[in-house]
Amino acid sequence: IRRREIVQGQKLVIKNLEQEYGVSSTPVRDALYMLKTAGFLEMKSSGTARVITMEYDDCLELVRINLGLVRLSFFLIMENGMAPKLLSGMEPLYEKQVELKDAEPEKRIRAYIDFVNYPGAHTGNKFYLGMTGTLWGKSVVAFGDYTEVYDPDEAFENSRQMMEALKNEDYERFQSL
């Protein structure tokens, strides 16, 4: 789906997937269920699934909502006193962005998304993780690699500022970025 080999609205037939991948229906159904749970698919009772279809503006709204949830993750982390521990986990992700500074935009944006999602993954809040996973899943159907949404240079600059705020223990600034 991310590579656009399977597109919005495409019908997936379980029997065809079994034959294509040379496996029984159980792993195919399990994989489709995981994609449904992540928000990529709608399952049909007829042994088929369909990749969700979303309008561009709806996807942008999902990205905005998810970014709001990312900011919420910073609040949850600060509330739990975890902010000082963020630096050690986010530093390698930032360094990866530095390494990819001249790479193709898709790789740079993927590294940025990994970076901004790191705090959320460490909130310890299963409901938060479920919501953000579903939102990213649905919006990736329309945007694929997110280069339509994020400018890689702006994303990198945002990451740089976030790291600077973390290093200076300016958590209020970090949360606002």
C-alpha cells in the first residue's frame, strides 16, 4: 500500500492472494485482519477486502489530528516525568535524519515520521498508540510516502529544533514544535 502497488479502492480476493503467495487462507486472513486493524482495509463477508478510499482533504485532516496527538504524547511524557529520557532515544533517530540529509525525499520523510513518533511510542498509553496507529494507517493510503504533506527540509529543521530544545531541557518549547 505504501509503495502504491495496491491502491485506494482496490478489491483484494482472499482466494487470489492464497494462490499468488502460495499459502493457505489462514495467513492471508491474518494479514488482512492486521491491515484492517491498522485502518488500511475494510473487510467484506464475501471473502474479499477493499483498500479504504479517502479524499485528499480528509487525509490532510487525519494528519492534522495525528500531529495533535503527537503533541499530546509530549504532554503525557512530561506528566509522567519521562522527558529527560527522551533525548537518549531520539538522538539516534535524529542522527539518521542527518545521515539522510541528501537522500531521496521519501527516505527523509520516513526518518522524520519515525523521529516524531518516538515520544508517542513511549507514553505507555495503549489507547494513544491504538489511535495514532489507525490514523497513520488511514492517511498513508492516500499519501503513500507523505512527500505530498511534508517538506523534507522543513521536517529536518523541525527535528533540529526539537533536539536543541531537548538538549537544553526546554520542554515547553519542545512540546510546542
